[in-house]
Amino acid sequence: MIATEVDHYQEQHARSQDSQSDSAPSWLTDLRRRAIEAFARLGIPTRRIEDWRFTNVSSLANRSYELASTTFSSSDRAAELVDRARLSDEYHRLVFVNGHYAAQWSSDHKLPGGLVIDNLANAIRERSADVERQLARHANFDDAAFIALNTAFASDGAFIDVAENVAVESPIHLVFLSTADAATVCYPRNLIRLGKNSRATLIETYLGGEGEAYFTNAVTEVELAESADLDHYKLQHEQIGALHIAMTQLDQKADSRFREHYFSFGAALSRNEMSCLLDGERIETTLNGLYMPTGDQVMDCRTRIDHAKPNCNSYEMYKGILDDRAKGIFNGKIFVHQDAQKTDAKQSNQALLLSDDAVVNTKPQLEIYADDVRCTHGATIGELDETALYYLRSRGIPAGLARKMLIFAFANDIVQGVDVSEVRQHLESILLSSHGLPDV
Amino acid sequence: MLEIKNLHARSEDTEILRGIDLHVGAGEVHAIMGPNGSGKSTLAHVIAGREDYEVTAGEILYNGKDLLDLEIEERAAEGVFLAYQYPVEISGVSNKYFLKAAMNAIRKHRGEPLMSRKDFVELLKQNLEKLGMDKSMMDRSVNEGFSGGEKKRNEILQMAMLQPRLAVLDETDSGLDIDALKIVADGVNALRSPDRAIIVVTHYQRLLDYIVPDKVHVLAGGKIVRSGDKSLALELEEKGYSFLQEIASV
């Protein structure tokens, strides 16, 4: 069965290569060919593979998704989605519809010198050498089926380049919309590079409409030079029937700072892998996440931090709120390599189960090869605190509101860690509508 | 106001209350004293509605209504207030939000107009001053990281804000130094009025120097074994609780 499904993606690959054969540079055609070969060798992961033991992706990934066409049929629907995804008109915004850049909804306000905000398709045409240098530089596909698959089809996404000493004041908002007109697959590929001593805020929103179930397979490669500073947000609001598989590969140099804020709400099955290489001294890396599956949703959150050099700090806090029959998976790997003395790594994962049928599998995984380090990890799985509920109710607060208050409180420290006010308000409004608090 | 008749309650398999009869009239302050494990706290929580206890017999009438038929929050909305011996810490919920949510939930239940932010802030400020509390505590999570004394004051603050008709204070004096004790007692005394009743549960007579009760009941072995006026508290202080054990075991 797997073979036939791999065949499906391979045929699709062959067709797409034919149609693009005139335009794509030969290095890219070659990269895509190696990637599809790697994918054919790896196949769609089964639960026999340790890293996929709790996540059964095959039934969704084995559907025959068609490659989304560059034209989309319903622009009303896309316009409505753009509106829903909008956080602020002040932001630099790149909109992609079914994986393809949509200029009419994108806006790049006056860009400071030294800042490139482009779509990858255009960058491949206009700065092929730059793209060649970066594409697949950090996201290795030899052992990762979905990175291989994405690379095999890599053609569009965001291309962001911030030059040395440039501070980008407005957030850069990447919006990936799926109109869900048909059962399609799209492969956003984002290349982000921050030069020395530069600073930026990047937001990725994934949002889908009602309709056919679709598949988003995204890869983002991020490179931070010395003393660069990036806040990265990801808001996952895929359609409830969708499959969302995304990898972010981060490469950090000395004195750089990276803060990730991942918020997962949508998709039937979502898997988000965040992998960070701390390849320099005095780096600070923060990974925060909040996932809130309900119904039959499955949310798989995976992080990997490689401490390769001394004197770096990493902080990680993931929280899950699971209701109904939802399933959550958290896997947090921390590797402290032999050279990485004086590493300080903290990891915490907390899950709140609101129903007897909700399940969470949590697995911290620390491998430490240096001797002078501080690594801590903690995982808690619990239900709402009955004593706290009683206390709130005994002050007259109805049971329903008391529950909401405790759920909101659980999520609140992750939300309050969000510095961008529009994003924080967006998240608060979601918490308010689903598990949130009325203004009392 | 409060009429408890033949109240029996247990926690899991242990019978704790074994036939309590108690009548507290409007305007009265009653003290319930007794040794550890006599059932004082259980009685307080059964009145508030804690679900860990099962009432196996008897009834609690409150202004003619059967309190046992009401949900926890309904009891609070009807004016029942329990000041906890061990106030609960709630991380991530600010004191201010909590208080306002409570006040307006109760108002809503009673069909009264909700309190405006401005009126709330003004009332809160007055009460904070009376209790010698810093307003910065209102932005902190409910009871989180509060000292023992701060938690008790926070209970009295809630009581002052919610203006209950029946207040039950469960060992409010424990862990308080004498200055804090006076402040707490002032807060309770300020609530005394002809249409309110107050039950003070305590192990020691000390608090009753500041909150002078109309009646004192001694609870032992899950029953009220003696009732009297405030002099009974002094007698207990003098003789200790040991002589009661004999009465209870009869």
C-alpha cells in the first residue's frame, strides 16, 4: 500500500517537473530529484518508526491529494480567509493561497534598506544563487520523509533576508491559506536569514476554509547570524479535516536570541517539529507552545535543541489543553554535545485533560555528553483542580465559569509571554471564545 | 436564620458529624469550639457545600430553604460565606478578576444590576485600606505566594466585598499574630448587624476576646456537647478540652 502512495507522489513530482522544466534552474531540478528519491526510499512513516509511534499519519497522508494549481477558483473565499488571518495592516504581509504567492493580498510597506521580503518563486527567478545557497542547507531530508517530500516540490513560500544591523520594526506576517476547494496538497518552503546584529519578528499563520480536506506540508529554514534576534510566531488554524505537517529548522550563531511561540488549534492531525542548532556561544533560545485539541484532533508537538557550544541557555515550556477524545503528543529532545559546557537547559511540559477520553503522550528526551551543565525537565499531566473549583464556586462563581477561569489561567502564562499586542489579543479572543472568560 | 437539625455527615467511610443541632438567629454571633478532629471544619464545609462530604441524615435550613438542595455557588449567591482555614492558591487568576467575577455572579443570581468597574474599584480601595492590604495584591494571582496572614486577610477582604448574610469563619485566627488578629476581628465586627449571622469556628479562646460571641458551642466527637454564653469559652480555656472527651464518650 505504501508503495502505491509513494508512487502517487512520485508521479505528481514527474508531472510538476515537466511543467516547470523551462523555468527551474538546473540546481533546483537536481535538488528536487534527489529529494523525491529520498522520499521514495523513506516512504510515509509508519508507527513502527519510534518517532511516529504515537502518531498515525499514514491514513491521512495516503490520500490522493492533488497538487494545488497556481490559479484558484474562488477568490471570494480567499478574500474572506485573508480577512480572518489579518492581524494588522501595518505588518509586512505575504499571502499564499494553496501554496502559491498571491500578490493582490500581500503588502510590503516601505522596506528599510537591507531588507528583502520576497516570495520564493520570484527569488528563484531573480536571485537563484542566494536561494541555492540556502535551500536545504539546514533542513536535511536524508532521514526525514516529509522534509524530502516538501523539498521535492519546493517552489514557493517566503524568502526573507535581513542584512547586518537592520532592525525590522513591523512584524513580517506570512499567511498560508487553503481555500479547500479540492483535496489538494501544498508545500510551502520558507527561507529566513537574519544577518549579524539584526532583529525581526516573524509570524506564520496557517488557515483553511471549510470544504475538502487538504494537506499542508511546510518547511521553514531559519538562519540567525551572530547577535541576531528573532521572535517567531506560528498560529496553526488549519481546517478541522486537514493534515498539517511542518518542520522548522533553526541554525543559530553566537550571541543570537530566538523566541518561538507556537499555537496550535486546527487540523485533524498536526505535527510541528521545531529543531534548533545552537552553534555558537552565549545563545538564548526559548520555545513556548500551547496546543488545544478538541473532538478527535491529534496534535503532535516535537522539539529538538542541540547545544553544540558552551554557555548557551534554552528554555522550553509547552502546555496542552485536551478535551473530548483529543490526543496530544509532546516530544522534547535536548542534546548537550561534548563541547557544550555551562549549558543551562530547562524544559517543561504540562497537559490539562478536560475529559476522561483525552490522552497525552509526553516524552522528554535528554542526552548529555558534557559534564558541567544544568538541565532540568518536568512533565505534568492533570485535571482541573477540584479544590480550586470548590473555592471559586463557594464565592458564588458558577461551575462553568469557574472551569473556564482555571483553563484560562493554565494557558495564560504562555499567552502573556507574547509581546506583539495584536497576536496576544488574537489569542486572548480565541481563548475567550472557546475556553475563555467573559468580562465580568 | 440557620437551623441545623440532626445533621450527620461522613467522608468516605468515616462518620464525622453525628447529629448536630444548632440554631443561629439573625444578628447573632456563635462560636463553635472543640478539640482537633471534633468535626468543626467538616461542619463549616458541609454548610458551604463541599462535595467531599456526604450528608447521611438531617437538614440545614437557611432562611427557611433547605441548604442541602442548593449548589455550592447557589449557597454563596444566597449569602453563605465560608472563610477558609486554608485558602486555596489559584495561579493565573488575578485577585481582582476573581473578586469582580464573584460579586457580579452573585448579583446576577439575585437579579441585581452588575457592578461597574468604577464602583468596584472604589469599593475595593476602601476595603483594602480597612484591612491594611496593599493594592498590588489585587493584581497578583489569588493567594499565590501569600503569607499565612495575607491569605487570611484576603478571606476577610472577600467577605467584606461580598457582604454575606451568614458568614462561617473556619479557624481564621490560626497563624495570625496579634496585630493581624485585631485587623481580622475588626473586619468581622464591621459585618455584625441585626440581619446577619456569624459563626466563628476556633480552637482557641483568643479570637473571642475580639469577636465577642452571643453563644458558645462545644463540639466533640461530631456532636455539640455543651452550649453556653461567652463564659463557656473562658471555662474551656481554663480546664482544657480533656474534660469534654469524657462527656463525649458517654
